[in-house]
Amino acid sequence: MLPAWTILLVSALYVGLLFAIAYSADKLGDRGLSLVNNPYVYTLSIAVYCTAWTFYGSVGLATEAGLAFLTIYLGPTLMALLWWLVLRKIVRISKLYRLTSVADFVASRYGKSMLLGGLTALIALVGTTPYIALQLQAVSSSFDVLLHFPDMEAVQTAGAGFLDDKALYVTILLAVFTILFGTRHIDATERLEGMVVAVAFESVVKLIAFLAVGVFVTFILFAGPGELFAEAAAVPAVEELGLLTSLPGGYGTWMALLALSALAIVFLPRQWQVSVVENVNEDHIRTASWLFPLYLLVINLFVLPIAMAGMVVFGPDVAGDDYVLALPLAAEQSLLGLLVYIGGFSAATGMVIVATIAVAIMVSNDLVMPTLLRMRRFQASARHDLSGLVVAIRRVVICGILALGYAYYLLIADMYALVSIGLISFVAVAQFAPAVLLGLFWKGASRRGALAGLIGGFLVWLYTLLMPSLAEAGLLAEGLLLHGPAGIEWLHPHGLFGLDMDPIAHAFFWTMLVNVGLLVGISLSDRQSDIERIQAALFVDVFLRSERDARFWEGTATVGDLQDLLGRFVGRARAAEVIREYSSHLGRTLKADEQAQPELVNHVERLLAGSIGSASARVMVSSIVKGEALSYEGVMEILDATSRAIEYSRRLEEKSQALEDATRELRAANERLKELDQLKDEFVSMVSHELRTPLTSIRAFGEILLNNPEMDADQRREFLEVVVRESERLTRLINQVLDLSKIESGSAEWQLQEVDLGRLAREAAESTQQLFAERQTGLDVDVAIDDTAVKGDPDRLMQLIINLLSNASKFTEPAEGQVNLKVREGRGDNLRLEVSDNGPGISAEDQRRIFDKFHQVTLAQAGKPKGSGLGLAICRLIADAHWGRLWVESEPGHGSTFVCELPRAGGEHCDITGHINLAGRTDPELE
Amino acid sequence: MSQEILIVDDETNIVLSLEFLMKQAGFQVRTAQDGEQAIQALEERVPDLVLLDVMMPRKDGYEVCQEIRRREAWSHLPVVMLTAKGRDVEREKGLAMGADDYITKPFSTQEVVETVQSILAGGAD
């Protein structure tokens, strides 16, 4: 038992410390040494989630529901996994458009709707007031416990006198703190660094205090967890504590609490304030998403041991909510008791401070300002400075909220367990979830849908949770809770349509059903206005677009008007500074009567949104801008211009690439055509040359003979022989040219049949016998195998063999020459036909070109009848047409061997169609 | 002393006919089978006129003509080119190379003789 003045002194000292911390953090921040640009401070500030309810109430809940008390910490843990996806998007949007509260966020998302902003602010106010009352009650009752323990009777009756009321003093202290550190800046978008650091500090204090009592109870009061659990097992009430299943309402309730707390960690006004508005760096979210769950785990580590210890030590004499404080006091550890009290005090004050400032911002920006701005004397035409008014309003609102919380505390707070009041608030703020979450990812969510969802959900909340709580407090007819309104059972506030669930889970189920149902249903059948569609696109696609692109105003205002407007709300000096900064950004001085760029108009609107809310800011700006706001199409056009330009250039690049490819292909084809054309030209030229040459002799000797009738008989005979030989040469040439072009054009007819290559070789040798005899050259035929059947055109194959044989005869020396014709097994399924000679051989250069048309190998001996230069070209075409190969093997001085391989008849490669595959020209070098 | 003609062609029968025609017109004749033989023959003794085929192995008529025009001692030697390639561009090319005239095969025997005689007569003036 401690004297009251000690407790009061310590409380005052603690608050003083908070002031000092907040003050120095603000001063450091002003000097550029920000403490909040730190992921750990950010995470600790989010731990404002753990209020006096956590500090005292968790143990209370654990005495009733065992491990199930963890549910409201599991929800946030699960949500932390989604933070990078959801919270980061909210943070990005809020920073981009200077949205300073969940109400402003909802209003802005749904077309800067004043109505939605106001409604959200109202729900937040109504939902938060009991929660603030709960903290005041916790502080007050912990004070009483500390003062009167172990006299629990005195605890129950304490604080009756008005001036005796500790909660009042606490409320006043908190109001002073919140006003000092919550409205320090005129521009609400300036961060409340001092407040954030103080709150983070409080998170450390409450963690240390709770761990201290946990360690004390577990290891000093009892000899460790083993003994504690053993002793607890002997208490019947502990035995009744099953684990998760013991929560009233079973799994349905459990799931509902899980979802409810997951939403609360995002949508509670104080959570939104610390995690969204006060976020300095999006990367901090990454750290918080694992560190915050860890904090929750650690602070809950000793909840169950303390609950069990309390049940062992006190039994039902002391309320579970008081165990944390009562256990050290029972062990006469007054100092530890004082530390616990300060821990609970810090948990409560942290929550009250942040919740108050968060709700105050909403109420002043989304309820009070819009109402004031509707009044004639605040209209834009009146030029007086409103910046002082903005701050004053916020301060008054802070006091008002705390007064409301205090009033609620006086009225009914002691009627309810801590947990229930907290959960009632949870369900209220969960109403924001559908509008925010769907609005974040679904462009189709409309203003009317969000409005209907919020109103519907809120009304159900009022009916299923607030009214019963008032009824329980005796403020409404008690029959409502027993039989339903007017005795209608299925309208019972805790059992609509006979649904039998825990009241919180029941309310959560119905509010969400109504809220989401109305939002989705109405949005689907709704037509959005231009501004709604613009805002929806800006929010949903926030990561796709850059800030600079977002322009709305087509009409213009003068720079002077904008500066005046801004000055009215943020102060003239600040407004002048903004214009100066913008000028230096532009790189030139802006004149007051100059038409402002749309960017400046938007910049001013955003700054105003930070001070008076987005909906009011829009109204104010539109009052001085002459001309229209852009249509949806207009804005989308600007927004998409950049991305479209990128898309266009990408497509252009693709197209030009495709064009380039096509051009390259065309060029290649053209080259090939030119090449072919040139080849054809050359061919024609060659043919012309080859035809003119014998003609020249024929004509010359014809004229000589004609002009010289007295020529002697021998000479006449010699000349006539030349004429005849050259005529024969001409005929041969013409035949071969025709033959070649016939084969090449594919119009040659092929008489396909099975041909005995061996017999063909012997016949060819026979028919060239005369030639070899004339040149006194030897010719041997050697067919070494029996089956020599190929499929082909016998005449063409004969032509091929004869050509090769006559070539060979031409290139051998008379009398010494020897030509061998062989038929052998070839590689694979082929037959091999060889014509070898002992002539001069062929140079490597000639070997490459010997099958080209009109290629003539220079003959060492002159005076021989020249070939047409087409024979080998025709031979190769014939071999190709039979899917065969023809090549030459030779070394100068050692004779030449022409080799032709042809597929056997019936072999797998024998697929002769008669079509000449010119592309598949044989090339021995590939073998 | 009668003038000498160098006949250069790889076609034996054409050389035979030209030789007959030139001798009949009263010229002395030497022959060559290709471009290289022609250069050799020129180095041996410079004739009064060259009848030069274009398409020949080893060194073609254009090259021979160019070489003749390059060498100081031969630069005024009249050259008449003979070609079986009928295209006009060949004629242009031959004249550009410095040929004095250009006769397409198959030629009229009378034209060849008259061309040679007129060039040699003009050169005598």
C-alpha cells in the first residue's frame, strides 16, 4: 500500500518525462535530427495497439478463455504479413495526396465526398469514445488498486467524489499533452514527431513493466513455470480452462475475433495515425511487419502464467483484470507495483493521446471545417486569415473528444469488462474496411455504394452493440436484452434472425454482411461521376503513375489568388514560402497576377488538403479557379499520356524492328533475284558467245569459199571440213543448252523404272567404243557386284555415263590413255559408279568450278574439238534428280576419278519423284 | 615491204580463216593462241596491227589491249578487237580500253579486211 501522494507524484513525474521526451524530439526534428526516421521507432509506435486493455485485460480474458486471449494478437500478426501489399499502398496514396486520416482517405477515394468524410469521422468518434473511456477507467482503477490493496471493497467504492476523481486529472493532463504536441504545427501534414517518439517510449515502458511482473510472478513468486503450472493444475477453475475451444461461441467466434483484430490493426484511428500518417519511409513497413508481431509475442509471453498465478493466489476474490497489479502488491512488492502501474498508465495514455489526435484531425477536417466553409462568412471572397481558426478548432475538438470519453467513463464504463469495450470499438472501425480495401483494389467501388455500406454497417453496429450496452447500463429499457424489441425474438440485438453467437462475433457478422453487401451491390449498379472515376483510378493504380501526372484543373486561377487562399489556412508566411519554393522549382519568379499552371493549382489543393481535408480543399480551390475541372476523360488522357507514349514508342520500336527485318529479307531476296538475274544474263551471254564462235568459222569459211572459186581442191576440202565440224559443234551446243534448260526448269520428262546400272555401264562403254578406238585409249569395265538395280531414267543415266566417258577420253593422251569404268558398293544404301582416267588431273581451283556451266578446263594441247562446257553441269543435274551425288577426286599429274553415287532401287533413300532438287547440290566436301 | 598482222584467238578455226583473209589481202601474218602468247609475240617483234579476240584463256583481250597502250613502244600500235559477246557494252568497253576498232563475231570477211586496210592506210598518212 502506497500513499496517494506518492502515486500522484510518480504519475506526474512520468507525464513530465513524456513532455520532455516529446519536446526534445520535436526540437531535434526541427534541427534535422529526426528520431522518427527509424524503423524501430516506427514499429514501437505501432505498438500503441497494446493499450491498458492488453496490459490488464489480457490476463482477465485468459482467466476465462485460456489461450484464446491470443486471438486478438494473431489477427494483427496475420495482417502484418499483408502490410507490404496493403499498408504500403495506403501509405503511398496518403503521402501523395496529403491525406491525414482514414476519413480523408475514404472521402478522397470516393470523389472527395464531404458526406463520406463526415460520416467516417462520425463513426470514428462514436467508436473511439468508449475506448478512451476504457483507458481512463483502467488508469483510475489501477490507481485505486494500488492505493487500497488488499482492501478490494474500498477499490470498488473509491473515486466517488468529483474532485477525488483521478480520471479527471489524467484527462486534463492528456488534453494538455495532446494539444501541445498534436497541434504544434499549423500544417497538419507536418509530422508529429514528438508525439510519435513519446508513444514509442511508452511502448518500451509498458513492455518492460509487463515483463518485469511476468518474471517476478513466474520465477520469484513461484519457482519457475513448472511449479506454477503444477500448482495451477490443482485449481478447479484452471482445469476448466481448456485451450482455444473454451472461448464462448466456439470457432465461429474465434474466426470472427481473428478477422476483427486483423482489421483493427489497420483501421483503428490511432493505428492509422501511427502506421500511415506518421510513416516516414515505406521501407519501415518491411521491418515492422516482422518486428511488430515479435513485440506482440513477447508482451503476451507471461499472460497465461500471470492468469494462473492469480487464480492460484486469489481465486475469485480479485477480478482477473486486476491480477497484474494485485500479484506484486500481495507479495508486498510496492515498487514493482508502482512500475506495473506506470506500465499500465503508459499503455493507456499512449492510446488516448494518439486516438484523440487522430479523431480530432478527422472531426475538424471532415466534420467541422466543411460545415464552417459552407457558411457565408467563411467563403473564399472573405479574405481574412483562417489559419489560427484551423488550429483553434483542432484544439477545441481535442478537448471535446476527451470530454466525451470522460463523460462516457463516468456514465457506463465500469459496467463492462475491459475486453468488451475494446471489441465494441473494433467492430465500429471495422466498418471502414470494406470502403478502404475494396476502394484500394477495385475501381468500380462507388461513392453511393461506400456511403450505403458505411451507413448500413454503422446502423447495425448501433443496434447490435451500442444499444445493448446502453441497455445494460440501464439507460434503455432492459426488456430489449431479454426478449428483443417489443418482444420480437428474431430482432433480438444479440441474435438477429435467431443467429446464436457471441455478441461481438454476431455484430461483426451482421455489420460486415450489410456493409459489404450494400457496397458491392450498389457499386455494381451505379454510375460513377467523373471525379469518382478519376479518384478511383488514382488510388487503384497509384503505383503505376507518377505524382506529376495527376492534374485536374483545366481552368486557371492567378498566383495571387492561390497564395491568398493558402495563406488563409496555413498562414501568410508559409503560403509565401510555398510560392517561393515553387518559383525556384520553376526557375523564374511568379507574379501575383499571373495565371497559375495547373501543377501549382494542384500543389496548393494538396497542401490545403493536409490542413483542412481533401473535400474542403477541393471546394476552396474550385471557388477561385475560373473554368471547369477536367473531365474524367481529360484527366485520364493526361495520366495515360505518359504511359501511352511509352507504349507507343515500344510498339513503334517493335514495328520498326519488324520493318527492318522485312526490309532485310526483301533486300536479301532482291539480292538473290539480282544474282539469279545476273546468272541468267551471264548464261545468255555465254550461250551467245558459244553459239557465235562456231558460227563465225562457218560464216568466214563460207564467204571465203564463195569468194574464191578457183581455190585448190585440198584447201577447199579442208575449209569445208571445218564448216561441217563447226556446224556439228553448233548443233551439239544447241541440243545441250536446250537439254539443260529443260532439266533446270523441271519440264524434262523422266521415265522412271528399275534400271540395272551394271548393264547400263556396259552398254555405255560399248557405244563409246568407237571414240576410244579413234583416240587409241583403253577402256575397261568392271562390275563387281550382282545386284546393281537403281531406280531412274535409263536414257538420262546413259547420258551421264557417256558424258563422263567421253570427257575422260578427251583428257587422256592418245595411245597411253587408260579409262576404267567401275560399279561398286557405295556408302550406305548406295551404288557407286566410277570413271577414272590417267590424264593430267584437275587443279583444285578447277575441281571447284568444273561442274559450273561453261566452265572450260584449259587444255594443254591445242587443236582438239572443244566441248560446250555444259556436259558436266548436265551430269550433275541428272545425279541430283536421282537423289544421287556426283563429284570428282583428282590430283594434278595423277589422273582424275569422277564418282557418282546413286540410291539402290527399293532402298530407304530411293524416293525419286523426278523433281530436281537444285538446292541439294552435292558437295563432296560436306561428306 | 608488206605490213604484218598479229592474229590472236584461241579458236583454231577462226585463226585459220583470218590468216587466210589477211594473207590474201597481202599482209604478213603471225598468230597467237592466247593473251600471254600475244605479249610474247609482241615483245619479239612489233607488228603493224593486232587482231585481238576478247575471250581467251590465261589473259583476255582487254588485258592485252591495256598492256599495249601502257607500253611506250607499243602505244601507237593499232588494235582491232574481235568478240563473240554481242552486247553494246562490250564494244564501249573495248573502245575505252584503247582499241581502234571493234568487230563483232560472226563477222563479214569483207568488213574485217576493209577495216584493217583502212586503219593501216590512215596510219600511213
